[in-house]
Amino acid sequence: MSVLSRRNADEPAEEASRLLLRIGVFLLFVISLIAPILARQTVYVLLPIGAALLLAAATLTPAEGSGRSLRSILRSPPFLAALLLAAWTALSLLWTPFEGPAERFAKITATLALVALATGFLPLRTKTSNLNLLPIGVAAATLALAAVTLLLKPQYTLDDILDVGPLGRAGLGLALLVWPAMGALAVRGRWYAAAALAVATALACYLSGAPNGVPALAVGAAVFAAAFGRARMMSIIFAALMTAIVLLAPLTAYAAHLIWPERPPGFFRHLAFWGQMIDADGWRTLIGHGFGAATWGVLGGYLTPATPRSLIFKIWFDLGVLGAAAAALVAARTSLFVGQSRPALAPFLLGGLGAGFAICLFGPAAEQLWWLTLAGLDAIAFALVMRGQFRKRRPRLPIGWSAPAEDQA
């Protein structure tokens, strides 16, 4: 007569945990990428539900080391830098001239806190069956986006022009998530599938009209090529480059204003306009106008539509030099952190970081909640892939091997 082992007694909870985890990953990286193509508001609902399912799965069967994993996330340099940026942003609400930014900041903080918790409670090792859902979701969203664009030929409304429409948001989301998806394929030797996914994503971004989606993919590809085979060194160089771009952006804008005070070329038009604003603000540029001042200033008619939509501009305009320094620290520490991952995966993650930084640099991401939601989804994807169990082949079992017999009474 056999005796029930502890493992058998725990099986219901383990099965429920695995099921919730699978549903949560499917919701995050399949449904969350497809549904917003037709309805722009769904991403705000699906991310919290998916993250809650991940937390519920971790609660049912707390894995050994999960608490230590959460503490490592909360103590990691990128998170501490983001916490510094959030603290300065909260303080800037004291002198912002508008009331709306306070509510938006609360929503952004709640979203990013949920992302941090979900990332911290992810299993220490991601099963291949769960990891496969990431490239499957990106491929399905790519096909759906291309089909909707070609077959339905949607008409863009004024809201879609002023704020990115559903197809453009879906394209930007794919430009972010295709990199961890390609990494999950490439480290298992599926290079042709990764290349096909990259080409399909670039085509879908082009067809969807995602603003600066294709240039972001091109920047990501350049970073990936530079980091291939030397990810550690490239992560340091890329961190220094992003820091220099963020901190020196106002000097570049002011120089463009001095060179073209009247009619700047089209490519430098927004940059020269920023330089004109710096000339008018003077030392106020170093302090900032408070969180949300740039966005609500345009919406209220206090700033012209020519105001740049770059996230770097809005950080400088809203938060001043301290906010820009904190943002540069977030970007730099993230690059260094990603560069420490396994050598076969790090170039893809650095490419994804480069694509995200390009979207922040060129616009129109700004501090929009939909963009930060996509960035949070991308952070969960990075953590999922970095904890993956990668094998190129299944292990061979010796001839005559059999499972150990259960204990007999």
C-alpha cells in the first residue's frame, strides 16, 4: 500500500498556481497585444488583471526565494533610480499650475507599483511553455495589426492625430515587445523564426502608421548589432550615451535656436522651438514648471501645437535638471543591469532598450498613461525572458532508465 507523499498533497495548489500563472501570461502577452488594436482602453484593464493573476499564482504556492527575488527587485539600482524620479515628480506637484496632473500621477504610480510587484513575484525559473506565449503573442498581434490595417483601412479621427490611435499604440507596443520575444527564440537556436518575427513586426509598424515605430526599430537594430558578442561593454557605452543625450538636450536645443532663430529646417523645427522656450524661461528651465505642465499647457492653449512631444523635453520642462538627472540615472542603470544578463540574450534586451529610448526621444510617448502601461508590460517581459529555462534540445534518457519507485508502506 502506497503512502501519499507531501508532493501529492500539494498538487491541487500547485496545479491551480500553474494554471493562474499560465492564464496571467496569456492575458499579458497575447490578449493584451491583440485587444488594443480594436479598442484602445483595453490595455488599462488587462495589465492589472494579468498582474493580479501572477500575484495570485505566487500566493498559492510561494516559491522558495520569491521574497528574496522581490527584495532584489526593490533594491535594484534601476528601481531605486525610478523611485527617486517618482519622488521628485510628486514634489513638483506642489508648484504645477494645473490640477489634472495629480490624478494622472496617482494612476501612473499605481500602475508601476503593480508592475514591480508582479515582476518580483514571478517564478525564479520561467517554464518554456509559458515563455513561448511571448513570441506567439507578438506574432499574433503582428498578423492582426497588418490584417486590420490592410483590410479595414481605418479612418483616423482628430483624437487619433492629437493622441496616438489604437493602431499606432499597438505598433509601438510591438516595437517594444518584439525584442524580448526574439531573444526567447534566438537563445533556443530559432534564429530564422526570430528574423521572420523582426521583419513582420517592422512591416506591421509601417502599415499601422505608428509614430516613429520604424525609426525606433532601426535604432534597436543598430544597438543589437553593436552589442552582439560584446554586450557588457556595449551596455556601458549605451548607458553613457543615453545619459549624455538626456542631460545635454537643452544645450542642443538652445544651439539650434541660435543657429536658426527664424525659420529652422523641418527636422530641427521642434528642437529650435524648445531653444526659444529656454531663452524665454531662463533659469526656470533648471527648476521646471511642475509635472504635467507641458501636456496640460498644450491642451489648455497656453503652449502652441509646435511644442515638442518628446519625453525628454517634457521631463526637462516639467521637472527641470533634477528630474532629467533622475531620468538619465534610470536609463543608465537599466542598461547596465540588462547588460549583465546571459550573453546570448543581452543584445536583444539592449536592442529593446534602444527602441524604447528612441520612442522617448522622438515622441510622442511623453508621460501618457498608455505609454507607461506598455513600458510596464515590457518590463515584465524582460523579467520573464531573463528567468527563462533555455534548452536547445531535450535531454536524452539512458536506455533502461525508469522513474524511481514510490515509497512502499
